[in-house]
Amino acid sequence: MPELPEVETTVKAINKFENNILERVVVHNKNLRWEVGEAVELDTKGKLVKKITRRAKYILIHLDKSYLMIHLGMSGKLRIQSTKNNYFKKHDHAEFIFKDEKIVFNDPRRFGSIHLTDDFNKHKLIENLGVEPLSKNLNKEYLFNLCKVSNLDIKKLIMDQKKIVGVGNIYASESLFLAGVKPNRSCKKISLDDCSKIVKAIKKVLRYAIKMGGTTLKDFYSADGSEGYFSLELKVYGRNNEICKHCDSEIKKIIIGQRATFYCEVCQS
DNA sequence: CTGAGATCCTGTCTGC
DNA sequence: TGCAGACAGGATCTCA
């Protein structure tokens, strides 16, 4: 489910808990992508939430001297629920309980994770991550320098979290369509001018998707229960055998790195 | 070091 | 309708 826009949308929905006291965290199932450490329950009791931010696809809850890191994996989502409401869903694995409301972590496939760390920048899952796509660190020169030394297809490169964070399978296809670049083009055949188009496309697609509240395909909802409307804007993702919205040819589906990839043979080269 | 492929897990959809 | 198999928005790990 969640790529950068969905995580950003989720962060916006829960940032109303900033400056509130996190009374306690209850973990119902610690067998997530990585085992949830005891500290997540033990060392978070009664802590003030100072800020809630995002780094890559991680949600960061800033406590007094530590940080809760939440990754939603493939099927994870958060939802806000009244503490008076004892309603419980299958695959609710953890609850972050405040005075009147709680944030519930639900994740059917359990590819998500929850950590408590003293310094998220030094956490092994974060320290080696690449640049934020919406920052100035992602620019045509940065991408071109990566392309010059890579033997990957361009789509694999822009999805590599150690190079650029936040771009997942949907937005990779969408960005390359907007840039007019075929996803299976070798990085070695990507020019500086192509990099300029790709960088602009990534930023534009992600910004617009955030504005639309992310992409709801089947089961993404923001923490406040709202749907993401970027699904209506998808130009290629999931549209194989349908007609391209820019020309009249058929959208093709190929597999790159075991992931479904969509493109238009006429609009992209 | 790089890159390809398997792998973790459950739910849903497709085709026979 | 039932059931097997494919597939799903992620990302790490192993191996060549």
C-alpha cells in the first residue's frame, strides 16, 4: 500500500497528537517484519509526543528522548479510534493510547514494523537511506551521477530506497510515464536531459498525490478514515490493455524486478 | 562491490 | 460453487 504520499497523508492525519501525552503502547502481536522489542511498551509510558514527522516511508513519533519508528510495509495502516470504543479488528497488532483517542496499527501481511530508538538517523534501517525526493537533494545531477555507474533499468534505480526514498511501485510507473521514459531503459542510456525530466516528474507526481490524499487501490485509508483520490489520476498503473490517456495505443504490462510495471510504448521511449 | 531472485505473510481475484 | 494458483502498494537477505 504505502508509498511516500500515503505515509505523508497518514502523518498529517495523526499529527493532531503532537503535544499530547502518550499514555501507553499495547502490542498485541510482536511478530511483525521484525520482532517488536519490549521497549516499545515499557519505555514509552506517559511520554510527551513532541512532534510527528516522516523520513522515507517511516513515520516518526518524537518522544522526549527517543523516537517511535513505524513502517507500514505493504498492507499496514493506522486508524484513529476513540478510547471508549472497544471495537477490535482482525490484524490489529498495536495500539498507541492517548487520553480520548488511540492510534491503532493494523497490518494483515505483517510486513510493517515498529521500533523504539534513541536516534532515528543512526538506526540501521534509516542511516543508509537515500535522498528525500521532495528535497533539493534530488536533482538532475544527483540522478545522472547514479545512472552513469548503474547497470539497472531506470525503474529499479528510482525505486531503490538507498538512492531515492519514497518512490514505490505505483509512483515509479507514473513518474516515468510523465517523463516519457520507458521503465526498462538501461540507466546507461539515460541522459542528463532525461534525468531532468524524471526528477521533475517524480516531484510533480508525489506532490500531486499528497494533495489528493494518496492512492486508494483497495485498502488504503488515511488514519482519519478518508480515502485517497490519486487513484483517479493514475495514467498507467493497473491500466494494462486499456487505452493511453495521451495517445490511442494500449498500455503495456511488463515485469521488472518481480514487480508489475506499466507503460505506453508510444509516449515513452 | 553489484545485481538477480527468494522470501516473509494474508487476503482477494481469476480461471478451470 | 469450490479450489488451486497468481498476485498485491515493501525491502531485506542470500548467493553468484
